[in-house]
Amino acid sequence: MPTFVTYLELRMSPESAPPSKIVESLKALGWRPVFGRYDFAYSWNGSWSNPGNGGGQEFWKQINEAHSALQALNVTWSFRTFEQGREDFYVRWSE
């Protein structure tokens, strides 16, 4: 089963939380900073798309947690999910 990655693009405003707090909050949820078109990424183990293994429950739980955290941080964002390795853009994961 393929592995999927959800990418997160952030847009901050003067009313947003400090960047260090945004990074800290997202890393605590398992998101990793990336370089390229997107700001963060979350790699799935493949089970999120398998209805027999809980289906999208893991996916939606993680997305909802990120959504709540980002609302509290007063940033705007967008999510995009790709099969890992089939992205149509350059991305480099941070260490």
C-alpha cells in the first residue's frame, strides 16, 4: 500500500502567533518542517486509506487537531495530500 503525505501551507498576518510558537505547536502534533513549496508535512503510514484498518479515522483526527491548533494560532492555511514520491513539486524534508 502506498504512503501518503499531507502538506501544509501557512500564511501569517500581524495578528498571528510568533513563528516559533507555530513551529512548536505543529511539531508537537507530528508535523515536520519542509523546504520548498509547502511549510510542513505529515507522512502517513498508509493505513489511513484502508477502510479495514480504521479507514480515514487517523487522517481526519490528525487534520482536525491541526485545524484547531492553527485556528488558535490565528494563521490561514491549506492542506494538500499526495502519494509520496508523486508530488509535482520539489520538497526537502528538514532533519
